[in-house]
Amino acid sequence: MRRAAALLLAVLLLAPAPLVAGQPQYWIALNFDLVFHADGTVLVTAKLHPFTVSGRSLYGEPDIEKDMREGWQQTAYEILLMFSDNPKTLKFKVVTQFARDDEATVLCDVAGTGKISRFKGAYVVKLLVYLNTSNYVSRYGGDVYEVKVRDSFTSLDPRSWIDVISFKFADGVKLVKYRWEPSFAKGPAKKNATYLLWINFNEQEAPDFYVFTLKLPRFKYVGRPAEIAGKILGVEQRKEGLAVTVANNSTRSGYAIVVVRTPEGTQARKVWLWKGESRTLVFPGVTRASKVELWSGDVKLDSQLVGPGKPLVVRLNGLYYLIALLVLFAAVFTVSYKVGARRRERELWVYP
């Protein structure tokens, strides 16, 4: 459920238009149906129903319908955010730009009392999303993949959430296991080997992520696409560490990852680069890097070999020895905690 004011604001940001004085405030019930196919496509159907704060349906009201029709691109954008941090890199096809479905039923807890209301009729936006361009997909091996689906409404506004969302696994897709994040959120109301249904009464119950391990026999995984194109402009050894200057030489903004490989191990830093921007990152303590790489998604954009540097020598007097022991203790504690956390995380998986 979301406020229409948020929808109007987003539309204004994307396509400026005059705001009509006295625009009525209303809420929108959000129901989504997702169908996963074996080729790695997902058909997403958004069903929206406007209503007043008191719960009276506004479906069919000319002014409201006009607002929602003009705002269909915002709904499409919110669908894409379910599969990617950067929708510009996501491949999709608009199946239904905006349509009325007078026979559809939309569910919502109107009063926030834990009781579902049923509305007749829905405004529909439908997209086909290609998972091989999603950065929420990880390959487990063979034709098994982990796919995350985000509640983009909660991520944009904590007062909003998807009221009802269903997942259907068709066309040879096998649901191996599933979970949701955070784990204290509510689980599915209905479930079987090919279908899951969540009914969320409030934002606290609604998961932020729905996570599935799927067998997709016809899916051609190409890895996460690059968000930008970039270059390494320079690598310099400074007193405080290794300084790496990188540039985004593409026409769009996005994330890049700077990787520094050393004889002692590998360090990586994620950085946002605006289009045309260059930035210098310093890796403290790195004195003898062998190679620097620039990545975006799963694509290596550039690499540069680095000459051997002078290793840092530390004399271990009593104070340094004590510090070293404290660091070692902290490292052991961290590893133990992460192992325990991973075990607990595995216990949260649900097998159909």
C-alpha cells in the first residue's frame, strides 16, 4: 500500500508537468503476480486499486484514473527495482502499459486491523523481465540459481509495502528452497511446490527480500552486466597507502569496484561514479601491490600491473606485540561469529 502523493512526486521528477490544485489524497492497494519461466524470464503483473482513507473505492473515478494512467512509468520503474539496484542495466519488455481489468480482485488491509478487504477491479501494468541482466541473480552451479526479489516500495518509502504478492514457478522451473529477509518477517500464507503467496498486513510483516533457489533449465546466465564503462587513470604509491585513480568514461552513472591484488591478499572497494567523473581511492597499508583491476558487475573494465613496492617493516616491541594479539583475537572472534551466522542463515531456508 502506498500514498498517491508519493506516486505523483515520482512522476513529476521523471516527467515535469503542472500539478493540479486540490489534488485529492488517496491510497493504492498493491497486488503483484510473478511467473518464473525456465528461460530466465519473469512475467510481472502489477494490479493497483485506489481508495480513500476511509476505505471507499475510487476505481473508475475519471480524475484518479487519469493520474494513474499518466503515472504508469513510475509503476514500471518500481517493478524493475524489484530485480536490480540500477534499472538502467535491466532488460525488459512492456507487455501491458496500462489497462483496466474490471473482473480482477485486489486485496488490502484497509484499516490496518489485520482484516483483509476485497476490491473489485484493478489498473494493470505488466512487464517481462530478463533475469540474465539482473544483479540479484547468483549462480550456484549447473542450472541452479539464487534469485532475489525486492519489495521496492518498502525500500523507497518505509510507509509503503506490497499488500499481496504471489510467485508461480512454471514451464519446467523447480523451486529448490526459499527464504525471506529479514527472517522475522511473515512467511507465505499459501505454499506448494509451484506456488507461493504472501499476504502482508503491514510494513513490519512484509519481507524486504524474497529469496529463491531455482532450477532454470533453459536459462543462459551471462553474469551481472556492467553499469558503466571506465578506466584506471593512475596508480601511485603514497605514504598513507596505494592511491588508485579511476574514471567513468560512459554516459551513465553507476557502481564500480576497484580491486587491489597483493602478495598478502586481495582488497576491494565499491565506489559510485557519476558519468564523466574521476575519483582517487586510497588503500591504507598497501605497499607492494602486484595488480589493480576495475570491475563493474561481472565485467572487468580495465587492469594495470604494478611494480614491486617496499614492504612495510614493523618492530614488534611490547606494545606492538599486545596490539597484534588483540587484532588476532578480534579476527578469530569475527570468523567464529560469521560461521555461526551462516549456520543460522542456512536454518532459515524452507524446502517445498
